[in-house]
Amino acid sequence: MTRMSVEVRIPAVFRAHTAGAKSVTAEGATIGDVLSDVVRSYPELGGQIFTDDDSLHRFVNVYLNDEDVRYLGGLSCEISDGDVLAILPAVAGGLT
Amino acid sequence: MKLSIPRHIYDEMVSHCLDELPNEGCGFLGGGDGEVKVIYKLDNAAASPVYYRPNDKQMLAALKDIDDKDITLVGIFHSHVMSPPFPSPTDVREAHHADAAYVIVTLADRDSPATRAFKVIKEDWRDEKGEIEEIDLVVS
């Protein structure tokens, strides 16, 4: 698979782990590859978004071009050059 | 600690919540240093009277706009349609943005909505439990 270069948007709550960067560029063939590439550059981010078995933490959402990757096949979803990934801790609430 | 909201933004926030009835309304407040400058009214993708989850596309666009404007997410607001403006256990469990105030508008009395603001303090942002600390909400 071809490695693609994509922008990864970093939420404010994680920017302490990316030296303040609002977005970073990373490479990979799949979403998982790209996130692993980001973690290679910013190791502290790994413990924030992944569980011990390398799954996404349940409170971490990742979006590929505004679509939640959990509905796109998860971390194995292939990406295209110029795609934009966004990492975001969940926003939700309610009385239930 | 306080959160200052200009009157016109406060009124827009409450109106949005009223417009979303019977479901909970939600949105973001952008600004800096506890001063709200911009409101982002978001659709509640859960479309529920007891749960909110902002529309993904609108939420990401709002966050990008906040970054582009070089401001910060100072508040995340939602409404409680029948209950007091105080964080529920679900609100606390789902509070993962430590820098933002959680603003709750109660519409229990439709003719007299009331609003309070809180920080949810957690040791780790992934914790399900946290301490609730009310902050002063100033409408000016």
C-alpha cells in the first residue's frame, strides 16, 4: 500500500503533547499507520489515544474528513493523499 | 474563575436551546481568558430530550474556526429540558475538555430559563468521575 501524507488536527487538550501544534503532518497507508506515525513524533500522545492493546480509547474519536472512523472500518481504513484526520475527545452528555 | 458572556450571545444560546425543544440543545463558545466572543450553535445529533452529542461535521467546523481565529474553546453548552442546571453523572462522565467551562441552560421553566457554568476537574481526562466546581457566569 502506498504511504500517503495527511494533516492530523490535534485538539486543544492534547497540544501539551505536540509542543502546542494545532495540526501535524503524518504519513501512512491506513488511519492506524498515520496515528502511529504521529505517536512516533509525539510519544506522549500514544498513551492518551490508545489503550494497552492498541485500540482507540473509548472516549477518543477520530474523524477522517469529518466522518467518524468507527463507521469507516476503524484504524484499518485506507486513506488518500490530502485527507484530513481529526482527533477529538468525545463531546456529549445528558441525563441518561 | 469566571465566564463572561455578552448579552447578545447569551440570548442566542438560550434561544437556540428553546428552538431545539423537546430535545436538548448544544453548542460551543469560543473566546479567551474567560471571555466569550463567538457562539457556535450545533445540532444535537442524538436528537434526544435526555442526551446531547453535537453533529460531527458542525462540531469539527466550529473547532477549526476557533483555531483559525486563534481563540480557544472556552465553553461547551447544553440544555436540560426538565431538570436543574447542574451536571448530571453522564455530564461528568463525558466531560473530557478540561479547559472548557460546561454551561448548562435549564428550560424547566420555559418562561424563565436559568444558566450556570461549571468546570469538571479530573486527574486524567479519561476518568469517568470528577469534581464539579461552579464558576461565576457573568452576562454583560
